[in-house]
Amino acid sequence: MGMRTTICLSVIVVLATIPLSAQNVPSRRLSRAVVDPVELSGPPKKPIAVTPARRAFAQSSVMEQLNSKDPSVLATALREITSFIQQDPTDTDFFIMRATVSCEIAGSSKEAILRDMDVSIKLWKPNENSAFDSLRDHYAQKAKVEFLLGRYADALNDLDAGMRIDYGRAEQMFNNGNVKPDEPTAIPCMWSQADVNKLAELFPKDYRTSLYVGLYGLAFSPYSLDTDYQPILKAFEHAAELNVSMMWYHARSRALNWTKFTVLACDI
């Protein structure tokens, strides 16, 4: 599921109590351990305040418009989201939503997208005013826009910030809605295999680029029972060679690899 859909569905869930089962989440017919959705994990979450702007959003046609691939329809949705921002300029989710939709419209100002992302990050308050549990995905998307602008060092720093927020699920920064790592991305602000490979080529001595290559591959492992873990392990090994403090990621990847083979053996 792309970030745009995730944002909008999360807001609608808060305002209109749409069941999670109604969300269009791809089925994962795997024999691996069942993992609760992020929305249902952890302690009970404090309901987000329903502001007039959020209520107006829930009653609008924006969600329907966002299902379209027509640039003119998306542009209309963008104008409506902007009107909601004008109604409530303190709503963090409206800013990240506008940034995400802008990413899908050719010719959108990447500088304007970055400004929206920065504002969203500054306004975000944990367990208070956002449908997001953390800023991990904000930083991942911001990093990709920096990448598109050729600000590769800034992209690395943003990815690093996102990773440090959620070490346990850092690979989810690279969840682009596909089920295979080499599939083309539908949204420019999502990361692709070619993107992380380019960072590794540009910064061959920076352990983070190898780490991100490994994490990118790891993000797609739940979608397949025949994932080739060797490239992932090799990337983590190289990151560990460049920075010994990253050995834990290497160890974690080996643990995941062993778990996968154990599950398969039990299934047989």
C-alpha cells in the first residue's frame, strides 16, 4: 500500500470508523508467523481529536479522487487538501498528505514538497494529533525527494533519522507497495532498488548505503517463501566491515534467515 493511501485511510478510520478489514491490504498467503497490523499493535491508542477540518475532509470526495490516475483529478484533490490546510494550518497529516499527492503530479515543485514534509514533521505530536505512530515514513519519503533533487548526502541523513526512530522495523522505510524488490515504483517519492544501489555507488565507503541495500531487500522478504537472502546478508556483512557497530543488523538478518528455513522445514 502506498503512503498516500495509508495516510488517507488512517484519517478516515479516525473520523468515520471504517473497519480495518475494509482497507485494501494485499493478502500475504505465507506460512510464517502471524504479525498483527501496526494499527492494532501495542497498547490502546488515544483517539485523535476530530477537528472541523478533519470532519470536512471525511465528508469530502478527496478519497474518491485519490483513487484516480488522472492528473487533473489529482490536481483537484490537491486543491481541496490545500483548503483543509487553510482551515487548520496545525494539522500535520494534511501537510504530509499534500506532499504525497504532489509527488504523483508531474511538474510539482519538489522544494514545495519538502517544505510540506518539514512542516508535517515539526507539527507531529506522538499519540496526539496524527494517524501516524512515528515519523519513520515521513523521513523516508523526505529522503527520496532529497535524492530526486540530487542532494544525496541529505537523503542519507534523512534515512538515518528514519531508521533511528524504529530500528526494529527500519526496513519498512523501503516498503513501496510492490511485492518484489526489482519492480518499478508507481510513485516517484517511493524508493526503488536502483535508488539504493545508486547511493551505494556514490558513497561506497559509507556503511549506511550498504545497510540500506540490505534493508531494502529485507522489506520484501515477507512476500515470498523463496527469498534469496544471500545478497541481503552480503550487504549487511559489508556494512559491518565498514562500521563494526552495525554487526547487530548482520546478526539480525542471519536470525531471520535461520527462522525462515526452520519454518519451511516444519511445513515439510
